[in-house]
Amino acid sequence: MPELLQFTFSGLTVGAVYALVALGFTLIYNASDVINFAQGEFVMLGGMTTVFLGLAGVPLPLAACLAIVLTVIVGLALHRFAIEPARGASAVVLIIITIGASIFLRGAAQVVFDKRFHSLPSWFGNDPIRFGGAAILPQSLVVLAGAVMIVLLLWVFIDRTLLGKAIVATAANRLAARLVGINTRRIVGLSFAISAAIGAVAGILIAPITLTSYDVGTLLALKGFAAAMLGGMGSALGAVVGGLLLGLLEAFAAGYLSSQYKDAVAFLVILAVLLAMPRGLFGRASVERV
Amino acid sequence: MRTILEHRLASIPVMTVIVLVLPLLFPSGYYYRVAALVLVFALAAIGLNLLMGLAGQVSLGHAGFMGIGAYAVAIGPAHLGVPSWLSFILGAALSALVAYLVGRPILRLKGHYLAVATLGFGLLLAIVFNNEAGLTGGPDGMPVPRLVLFAWPLRGPDTWYWITAASFLIGATLALNLIESPTGRALRAIHDSEVAARTLGVDVARKKLAIFVLSAVYASVAGSYFALLNGHITPDISGFLRSIELVAMVVLGGMGSIAGSLVGAALLVVLPQTLTVLHDYEHMVLGLIVMAVMIFLRAGIVPTVANALVRRI
């Protein structure tokens, strides 16, 4: 029983990060149909910038804020200089552009930062909290609380503000949104900014647990993408559920079966789910027009 | 002039001449090696191009099939006592079988869902290659025995250049013929609209599976060549980044353009080799070039240039 609790908590912690990455994928996809494979690089930028500003003597809370601002600027630049000029290109061309962007950002991080692994101090120390026989890192709770807060904030923003409703309208039908006077270009830019911010926060929250380096983005993008598809592309609820599920799957597979094959188990389950539900858990059915 | 240029096999003589003349410019064996690598990846890219450019089905796991081909020529002679040439053929057959078994369920998925399913498949293979150290040597990889044909060991980058060049030209000719065949037309119909294709009497599932199997065989053959050329093989051959690289080759060169696959492969094999002079800035420049090509030549390099040329004439 303590084992189960332990695995559940570590799974939820990692899953929360996957969920945030998947949420970033979903936001950008809904607004612009772009699958942004540079999403993982936002996570890397958040963590690495905080680490290096901290090393330069900036107090960590301020460093974290600056890191988020910088990542948002990178997200906006990505939209303005790479996605916007290629407007109207096919989906796979846009994917290759974002992959090019992720190679570029990884290369830049290698030059600006370095190639070593870095960590941030935990917010509330490293003494594990005993709970039902399981040892829980305080930082895990920070990650979970942070993820819950981001999801709630995002929900309030999308559901309660005019700007948020403009995002929903753009996601639902771009042409109709333009007809009612929404500047869809700016909305797409905004979705890149929000995704970048979410990614950066995830990177800052998880850095004390999993370490960060210039190349953590690739794997996170891959897992976040898988989580988003598991949940059903375009569904924010699906992204969160998919991310948490993927984290739990990995933790249980690593704990009960084999840590070497944890990714294999996770992907086998994803394959099985997709074969049973070809649009993911919460995806909308679509009709092909001929 | 136009009719010649627009003939379906027009690019074959051009590519043949390039392949024959290019070695005259090679100052050293290193150039043969890089050129052979380009041709190997071009072969894999052609296969993926048939799947993506022709049939419109995305695969983010094609490096998995390269891995099967590569490990076949490594494990066959080393552990099972099967001669290299036979392992090569058995590897291709195994890839076809795996593609057939995996393709049946997952080709029902569409678009990004297919992408994530194929991604998972490629990852599974990479994990197996990484962890079954007794058979594959684990993350460090394993040596690949030299290919011996009729008691004649194949060695030297120039030998491999001519072998891969011949294979590439054969693969390209087959692909170009397939594109203009009834099957090719059926696949293009599927690309445009599966529902419409089905209404016209195309057996959609069957055609998609057939092209998936064929593209897997292309990848497997390329993987075997890669292993034999390198003399050493690691699980990276079937990693996610390798799969992404193959997709990027197809898209950069031009989806649906066979000559484009050669150009895309050349770009992504040669660029990293030349960019090493930039040391730390290597990846930044590579990323910028990939983005710039896609933004300014969004149909891919070869189709954009070819269109511009044809309009001139």
C-alpha cells in the first residue's frame, strides 16, 4: 500500500509537467492548427534561465519571473518570425518549422548557457514528508499545486474574460471569429505567449526534482505530444487528464514492471487507447467533407 | 522540351549523371563516405516519401524499420550464423512483416493520431534495442561484420558508394513508376480524401497497408546499408530524432518529389558535416536553415525550383 501511494505521487508529479506541456500544445493547436514541437524548449528555457540568472546573483523569485518573461518573448518571436510568415502552409511544413525552431533554441541554449546538468534549490527544503508510509518531496506538492493553479487560472481566463472568449471563438472558427471583429492574428500570438509562459513555469517548478539541461526539451515535447493525443487533440481537459495518466502509467510501469521498459508500457497503453478510441479520450468526432 | 521535362522518369537520367560525375570531384575517401551516407538516407526518404507525399500518411517512427534492417545485418552473422547477405534480405522481410502486422491496426488512425502511434512504435523498437544488451550490445551498440559476396569482402568507401548509388537509382526508378501506376493514382486519391477514394471503389485500407509495407522495406534496406557502411551500430539508428530527420528530409526536399528526397537527404547529411566548422553555433545555424527553407520554399526545394524553371521555358 505505501508503495502504491509512493508511485501515485511520483507519477502525478511527472504527470503534472506532462499535463502542462500538453496544455501548451493544445492552446496553440486550437488557435492555429500548429503542432508546436518547440513546446519542450519553453520548459527548458524556463528552468535554465532561472538557474543562470540565479548564478549571476539575481534573487531566485525575481530570476523565475524574468525567465518567464524571456520565454514569453521567445514564444512571441517564434510566432512572429517563423509561424506567421508561413501562414497557409500545410500542417507538416509548419511542424518542420517548429522542429527547426527547437533545434535552433537548443543550439542557442548550448551557446548561451552550457551543456551541463543544473538544479534549483527546492522551495521548502528536501526533507520528505511522511504520509501513509510513503515519502513525498515537498517540491512534488509545489509542482502539483502550481499545475492546479495554472489550470484554474487558465480556465478563469478563457471562460470569464473577453480575451479568453476570443480565443475560444478563434479555435471554433477562424473565419467567423474574424467576421465578428476578432484580430485572430493577435489571438494566435497570444496563445503562443500563454503556452510559452505555461512551459516556463513547468520548467521552473520541476527543475529542483528532475534537474534541467539544454536538451531536456525533446523528451518533454514528445511526452507532452503523446499526452495531448491520448487525451484527444484540442481538448484542454484531455490534455490535463492525458498528462496525468501518462505520468501515472510510467510510474507504475517503472515501479511494478521494469524501469527500463516504462516508456514502452506507456506507449503500448497509448496505442491501445487510440485503437479503441481513435480520437483520444476526450476528442471530438469529426466528419470529413468531400 | 516541356514534354521531356515532364516525363515521369525525367529525373532519373539527371540523377544518374550526377551520381556518375560527382566522384570526379571527390578529393578523398571521406567524400565517398559522406556521399554514400546521403544515398542511404535518400533511399529511406524515398520510401517515407511514398507514404507521406503520395498517400498522405505521416510516420514519425520510420527509423524503427531502419533499426530492424541495421540490427538484422549485425545480429544475423554475429549471433545466429546467418550470412550477411541473407540477413540483409531477411531483415527486409522481417520489416515487411512487422509493418504488415503493425500497419493493419494503426493505419486506421488519421493525421496527428497516426503520427503519435507511429512515434510510439519507433520508440518501442529503440527501447528494445537499448535494453536487450545480450543481443544488441545495449546503448553502446555492436560491431557489424563485413559483407562478403562470393568470397569477395566489400570494403572501402568507394565500393560502398557505387553499391548505394546503384540501389538508390533502382529504388528511385521503382518509386517513380509506382507513382504513375494505377496504385499510385489510388494512393493520391486517398491523400486527397479517403471518403471520396472509397466511393470510387478504392480499397483504402489495403492500399494504405501496401504502401506502408513498401516504405518499411525501403527503410530497412537503407538501415542495413547504413550498418554495413559504418561497421558499427547503436540504438540511435531507430531513435525519435532519426525518425524526425527522415520526415524533415522528405518535407525539405519536397513531398511527393523523388528527386526532392535526394536533395533533402543531401542537405541534412552534408550540412551537419560542414557546419562543424562553426563549432558551438552548429545547431543554431542548422535550425535557422531548416526554418528558412520551409518558410520561403514551402512546397519543398525541388518542386519550388522545378516550377520556377518550367515556367521560364
